[in-house]
Amino acid sequence: MKIAVAKGDGTGPEIMQSVLDIFNANQVPLEYEYVDMGKWVFDKGFSNGMTPEAQHTIEELGLLFKGPMETPKGKGVKSVNVTARKTWNTYANKRVFQTLHGVDTVFSKAGIPIDITIVRENIEDTYGGIEHMPTHDVALSRRFITRPGSLQVIKYAFEMAKKKGTRRITCGHKANIMKLTDGLFLDCFHEVAREYPELKADDVIVDDLCMKLVTRPDTFDVVVLTNLQGDIVSDLCAGLVGGLGFAPSANIGDHISIFEAVHGTAPDIAGKNIANPTALLLSGIAMLRHLGLMENAAIIENALLYTLESGVHTGDFGDKSIPASNTTEFASAIISHFGKTPEHGAKPLLPNMPVTPTMFKLDQNAMMVSQGIKDEKIVGVDMFIASSEQPEYIAKKCQRHAGVKFNLVSISNRGTQVWPTGSVYTNLVNEYNVRFESIDGPLNQQDVIGLYVSLSGDFKICSSELLNMWGDKKAYSLAQGQ
């Protein structure tokens, strides 16, 4: 079986080599095709951080094992890590955090075991990186949460939790504030939960979740979150088990999957042969299981656990009274412990059942659309305008443009209503949201365009959003104080 391998930047090549040395010593039945990705590829002028040949190879093979990669700073380019995940629709980012004996933490010293799997939505949210500056003082970011995208990752989380035999699956969210975006994600979670009555499913507001994770992490099993919240919470969980050096990551898609360590490139120690390869090795072990190489995965993981229990460590962790091993020595110690059984967390030796990769030859992009709403109507529009005037003056101008179809109902600034009611103590910036609603019945887009043209005589209109209704349900939020 052949997989694509990208060595990465910084310490990436040396830790990748140590992992592949371990695989080769265990006679893992894989062939490696190396692909060109990372900072040096950016520097050659490829704006997405990979060569066309690399993209073709990965799409042909369907699996990428990659080292950490750096995105150049200040050059207006996107992260190659995020680009790869989004380009190939690896919608579920799975990160497993477990107590590792030999890696001391506050919780291991207290005898509190940790076994948490974070499933992070990997495509949407603010990671679209769609940002604009409508005025010199205001920067905006669009946040996409979609029903099909949410259902994809949540169904994966429930299936994974079922196979794992988990006690509990939890949705982390901020639906108390972001009622439409996080609200949609939470609705999808409960919709899917009804299909798995055997699992205990609950939800926790994300700030409360963070507090509970650092006080009682042993009460959580599987947690599924939106992209940004999942990114933050997964790093928090890494801190519970010893740091990013012990945080593996799997990016799962229907056609292509990517396995990588969570941590960065550590350029300050690159080339010194002192980096800790554990996170990348754990990611590789997860990849072996993904490919059905269960026996190889168990032998290597048991050897890793035995090595950690024996006190062997790199310089970033472990008993300081025991001399630190370098990267090569650490890998050699793991190889020497093949066949050994750790005292804690030993993995059963299941037979290999190699998965035959299914080569997909797609002719067009998949369109994910859920069942439409029959009773859909436009009932108004939000016009985002640039202005440094006071709200009452803006209101007078806007009312002149409302005509016979629109009624000016509110003006807000940074999400807080400042007209018709508000407070003089609300500080303002030079962008307002002016909300018009229909006076009599549904509107069409031509009505909205007419208002836009008229209003543009007095204001710079930065953007606009239709106010939709699905049946009797408003598909838009209210301002604070509206």
C-alpha cells in the first residue's frame, strides 16, 4: 500500500524520519511517495504551499502523512495546513488525549486518568478566512456554519463514539450568544443524537466546558465542537496530558485523510536531533489503524508506552535526573522494546486487516444541500454603511429613502442598538447596521436593489444582508437591546 509523505519544515524532517525508521523496523507494509509541501514551496512561488505534482499524488493515493509545516508571515498567503484540510474536505479533525505514564502532569500525579477525544469541525467557521475592512477602523470576518457540514462532522463523531464504546458524547457550543450559527450546530447535534439512543448525549456552553475540563477532565469522553472553539479546546486538552508534544491529529474525509502532529515546526531546535517525535508517532499509529494495520499499530504503541514507563525521554519532558535521549536514541529505544507489554494501557494484538484504498475519480465537485424550505420569503434588509455621524442624523437620512415599501426599524453599531432607543454611553465606530423591514408583505430582490441605489446617494454601503424568514421563523438575529 502506498501513501504520500510530506516531511515538513523545521524539525519536521527529523521527526518524520524517526517515525518512518520505527515503521520500517516493524516491517509496516507501506510504501512512501514523498511530496513537496511547506514553507520552501511557498518561497518558490506556489501560493498554496504545495506543487501541482504533490496535489495530484495525494489525490491519487487518498492519504497524506505530514510533518509540521510553517506558513510564511506577512506575505498574504494562507496556511498550507488549513488549505490542505479544506481543499480535500477532511471535515473531521480527531485528536485523542490520554494519560501517558512517564509523562508527569498535575492529573497523573493525582491519579486522575484522562481519555478524551476531541472531534473538531475542520472546514467551516471563521477558518474560511473571509475578511474585509469596510472602513479604516473596522475589520469584519464571515463565519460559515452550514447544516450539511455540521451533520457530516457530528455523524462522524457519533459513529466513532459508538465504535469506541464511549460513556458520553458532548457538544461544546456558544449557542446562548450566537443563536443562529452555534444554534444551527447544536440543533444538528441533537438531531443526530436521536439516531443513537444508546449513547448519552449532552451539550455544554464552551466557556463552562473549558472550566470543567481543567477541574474534572475524567468526566468527559468525546467532545464535538465547531472549528475555532475545537482548535482552542483541543490545545487546552493537550495541556492536560503533557503538552503538544503528545497531541496526535487525524483529519478525516470521505476521499482523502491527513495524519499529522498538532504542534508547530520548532525552528529554534531544527537540525539539532533533540525534538520529541511522540505526537507524530501517535498520529502515525492512528494512521496504521485507519489502514487496518492493527497488529503493527499495537506493537509500536505498546513499545512506545513501555519506553515512556521506563523513563526514556527527550529533553522537553520526563525525569530530569535521567539523561535526556536525542530524537534518534528515543526512536531506537522504542524499536528495542518491540514485543514488550507496558504496565498501563496495553493494546491488544489484533490481526492486520489491510483496507484496500478505493480510488475515487470525481468528475465534479459534490454539492451538499439539505431539503429546502417551502415557505421562504424576504421581509427586509440590513444595510451596513460607513458613517461617523450620530444615530439620529443617520435615521433622518435613511427615512427619506425608505419609500412606500420599507420601514426603518433599528440602527445598531457593533451589534448594539443605538436607534430608536439606546444609550449615549454606548461608544460608536464608523460602521452602522441600518435595518429596514417590509411595510406590507414579502419583498423581492429588485425592491432591495432599489433601496440600495437610493441609499447610496447619502452613504457608502459596505455590504447588505437579506432578512429571510423560513415559515414563521426569523433567519436573522436581533441587535442587543432591540
